Amino acid sequence: MTAKAETATLFHRLHEGPEPLLLPNAWDAGSARLMESLGAKAIATTSAGVAWTHGYPDGDVLPVRMLVSTVVAIARAIRVPLTVDVEGGYSDDPATVEETVARIVEAGAVGINIEDGAGAPDLLCLKIERAKRAGQHFGIDLFVNARTDVYLRGLAPEGKEVTETLVRAKLYRNAGASGIFVPGLRAADEIKAVAAEAGLPLNVMAWPGLPAAAELAQLGVRRLSAGSGIAQALWGKAAALVGDFLKTGKSGPLGEGAMAYPAVNALFGKR
């Protein structure tokens, strides 16, 4: 078994519990290395954070070459498993999605997130099948985390969200998905129902009102993602600092809560 195949197997095992896999979402090599240094067992990317870093909005518009270069940089900087958010695969053509996922795997990923968005579930099934094929080309069992936007986009009538989520989970599982990601799912009873019946490890996203990780474990959740939350928090902090600096020219606030230069620099020794 190759080193990459072993890393992929490890990433699958991290979803076996009993505690949820806590995944911070990085947007570049530096943020990924920092998260690894703080104890993250694996690193995920945030599509929003990566897009913003390159000056693009989130939403399947980031040039694939920029995503690939980001994955190469992150993979060089960390040693833990890496899973990459490929949004909707940057194409509605399953064959093109396979090619893109192959580039992501070659760059260093052992897992991906791929979403249905407003598209038809059958289309995502085709993309999942082709993504798994891309992993097989490199001799790995790629962890394909199928994201459904039933809650985020209001794709089901009120009170029918769990039913629609489970219908899609079955389709995605049969297509070869390794996990089901349901951002916006936060009510304890609904989480428990999806976790019990989806037949796939359940991934939820940090969200106001979401139960704490210990309770999520009891409800059956196997993965908790930060999503774009960390990146957004830092954008907010940066906006406040820059705004104050431009207004007052004061140096003091720039040092408040700052990580010391030597500590940051030490993260990036020879890897």
C-alpha cells in the first residue's frame, strides 16, 4: 500500500468515532500549517476562504488551476490528511469533474467535498461516481463527502427537510459517497434522525444554535466542520484593524492578541 493510500485509509478511520472528527477549514498553506500545529487530526479547505484568498467570490468561479496550486502548497506544508472542497466540481460535465478531482488527488488530497447545490441529485450521483474513479486511478479510496443543500437552500417544504435529506443520502450512498454533509442541520432531533438513517457518516457544520461536540457525538455525528467561520472571523478582525490603522495611524492595536513573529516563523521550518 502506498503512503497516499495509507493516508486515505486513515482519513476514513477518523470518521469511525466515537467522537466527531473536528475539522478546521483552511484557506492556504499557512492557515493549514497553523491548524495542524494546534492538534488538528486532518485539515479541510473552505471553498469560500480559498476563493477570497485569490480575489474571487465563492460559488464555483475559482479557476481550477488556482485551487490545484493551493492544494499543492497545503499538502507540502502539512503531514495530516487533507480533504478539499471542490464545490460542485466546477462543471456540470461528470467527465470534466473526474479530471478536476484527479488533479486535486494528484496534488495531495485524500478526500473531497462535492455538493448538489440547486442541481439535480442525479447529476451529483454521476459526479460522485466519477470522483471515486479518479481516486482509484491513483490507487486510493477517496473519501467523497457528499454535501446536500436541502437546508441551506430550502430545497424541501417546511417539516420535510429530514425526509428529503434521507432520500438524497440514499442516492449518494448508492453512487459511492463515503459521507453525507448537511450544512444548516442543527436541531437535535433532526440530527439524530439523519445520523441514524442516512447509512453514511454524518457531517454537520458549525452554526449558531448547533449542539456542542459532546452532544453531537451522542446524536451520532461523525464529523464537525468549521466551514468558512474561521476565515470570516479573521476577515472581520482584519477589517477592524485596517480600518482603525487608516483612521488613526496607531500602532498599538496591531500587537493586541498577535502571535509573536518567531512563533509564526517557526511553524515553517523544513518540511
